[in-house]
Amino acid sequence: MRMEEYVATHGDTYGSIARSAQIGVRELACANPQRPADEPIRAGELLYVPVMPARKRIYVVQPGDALAAIAEWFGCTASRLRALNPHLSLEAAEPAPGTRIALPAAAAGRIVLPSSAYGPDRVAADLKRLARAFPFIKTAAIGSSVMGKPILAAGIGDGPFRWHVNAAMHANEWITSLIAMRFLEDYGRACRRKTQIGGFDAADLYKRTTLWVVPMVNPDGVELVQEGLRPEHPLSARIGRWNRGSASFRNWKANARGVDLNDQFPAGWEEERRRRAVYGPAPRDYGGEAPLSEPEAAALAAFTEAHSFDAVIALHTQGEEIYWNYGGLEPPESKAWAHRLGLASGYRPLELTGSDAGYKDWFIAKYRRPGFTVEAGCGRNPLPLSDFEEMYDDCLRLLTEALDLSPG
């Protein structure tokens, strides 16, 4: 494959370069093994970009096809298809069977695009776009972060069994936000097209379940990991001290007050505090001065209580494991459900001991209902963007399997 040299400019990311070259992020990362794919690109860096041979995406009209239906299937509009295909007469009601129609590039209809800068602003913008594209997706703000950023949620489905999925509770696990958002898009598109998702009929899942997703619990922390600490940040001096003066926030899991949100829940909180032995703000493992002291954790707990979910999944990284128990308080079906999730995803169900104060722990202890922590992917956090597609494929199968577990 032919390579071209590309000199990076300010603001470039693997995602923006890949989109411009009309290639995948994975291909771009593989073409540049000399640098970590998850490391921010500096202006002036020389990258190698694969040059793909130009190929048009074509659809051959089948008997009974309508242009509007073809456009919906491929995630665009009929007017967009007419613009790409001048041979389609505006007067003709429908193209004749056998007509060849040029389609937009594969990414043109995609809303959620992988990027190493997929932060709270991108989540907010993409949720608006998803709600416009799929009006049956509901959106809401469930609270605000320490720095006043909205904590957003999206709901899809009209069934009696209530599922909840949350992501990016730990700042350097922000790739889980991409997984959650991509799943919302794929589920919404499958519902609109009346097709399958993950091998299951999307309309059937929609009728049986209501799913609420909080794709980024910790927006302040994610910004620190992705962008570093800006001098104008109101907590700059303190955060810099808590991070021991390092400019790198790769290991930062906490929120903007140095509190680990997954050590914030009232389920063995005191025991977890003693076990962690971290008694002040830090990049990780500090559970705060009291359970639910942080607005992000308090908002998620209140949202859970308001909806009384029947089952929950907290998306984390990494390890390709599924934790399903808490202190023997989990219901009998939890182990069997974890086994099914493991078969679907290839992840290993694990009975966990010596861990408390997590969201899943609190949910099980409070409601005695199935709760799972899913550790997606393998490696060292933050996992590289080049792992996204494989991780997403695993999680797509896991999440659709979860929705199918719902009675009804």
C-alpha cells in the first residue's frame, strides 16, 4: 500500500486525519507504529498516511425499492442521493430496478466518530444529533459536575424492563463513552430500519426494554486526561499539586476534586477507605470525605433511584472481565446472566471479593437486583483508540445479549 507523508498541524487527531484521508483510525495507527496511538499529536509531527485506491460505493436498485427507503437504509437523505446521482430524474417517482446509485462514503452517515478528543463537548453535540436523527431517543441532563458541566443521559426503548448503562466514571477510561455512544447510534439506526442488532431483532428489544445510558459520568476528569491542565482552570494549583506536578494525566481516574467516583457509593464505603488508605485528593482511589459527596456520584445515584432500574451495567476498562456479585447480596440469576454475557462477548465472568463502594456494589446492595461491572479491552489505561473497533464489537454483543436477558 502506498504511503504519503503528512505534517500535523494544531488540533489534529488520529480521527480527523483518518477522516480526511477516508481511511479508518486503525489503519492510520498501524501505519505509524513508531508512536503511541493514544498520545496527543503535536503540530509538526510527521505521520504516514495510507493512500487507499478510490472506490465508489454503489447500490443496485432492487424491485420494490423506493429512493427514500434506500436513503434511510444508508443513513442519508433522498436529496443527497439525487445530488450524488445526476442521472436520477427529479420527475421520476422511483429509480427503475437495476439502476446503479452512488452512495455516500461509509462514514458520511455515521454520527459517532472515534476520536482521541472525544470529550464532554463531543458527547453533548452527538447526543443532539442522535436525537434529531432518531426522534424516539430521549435525552436529559441528570446533574452537573464539579465544574458545572452537564451530566447527560439518553433513553431508548418502550418496554417494562428497565436497563441502565453508564460509562467514563473513571477519567482515563473515556473510551467507554465512545462505546456507549456508538451503541446508542447503532441501536437507534437498527430500530428505525427494523433490522437486527447484535443478532437480535431491534424492534423486539425496543418493545421489551427501556434503556437509559449515561455516557460520561466524569466530564471534568475526562477533559484533564485528554487536554491536560490549563493554566486558567479554577482549580489549577490544587489539581497540579494532587497530580504531583506532572503535566501528564494519563493515570488520572478522579473528578476535578481528586475524588475517585467509583469509591463514592454507600456500600462498604468505610471498608474501602481503609483498604485504599488514600485519605486526601489524588489521581485515584480517594473516596472523598463521605459517600456521595461528589455531585457526579450523587446525580447518578439519584437518577438510579428515580428510575428504579431492574438491572445495570457500569462500563470500565480494562481486563475483559465481568464482575457480577457483591457480598452475597446479588439475586440468583446474576451468575447465570454473567455467564451469558461472557459467552456473547468473550469476557470472563469473575466472582469478585475485596472491593466495595462501587456503583455496581451499591446497586446490588440497595435493590438486590442484577448489577455488572464490565472491564472492556486489555492493556494499560487509557487504552489506545486503535483498540476501539475490537472493543466495541465485544461490547455490542454483550449489550444486546443483556437486553435480550430482559423477561417478556
